[in-house]
Amino acid sequence: MRLSLSVLLVTLALCCYEDPASYKTILRILYDSPQEVIQAKLEVKNCTDQISLENRMLIARTMEQHD
């Protein structure tokens, strides 16, 4: 997987506040991923949703610097 795609997925996980059903639909449409992959991404999103906004911004800036 290319680094830019990884950064995009992390950014979506950090910044999307959509409900899990919408996020799951977007993943299915854009990436045509197997159900296990979609479930794993939803678990990551659930974890990142609990990170404070300040820490999300720090993570996003760090990811941008390494792209």
C-alpha cells in the first residue's frame, strides 16, 4: 500500500465524525475491501475518535511531515 493511501486512511480515521454505518459505506465503495478489513478500520476509527482534538492535530502534522 502506498504511503499516501495510508496517510489518507489515517486522516479519515482522525477527522471523520460520521457514524460508523456511513464510514463503512464509504470504505466499501472507495476501496472494495473485504469485510474483515472494513471491520479492522472501524475499530481503528473507534479508537481514534477518543483522541483529543489537540492530539489529533499533532498526529496529522506528524503524518504530513513524513509523507
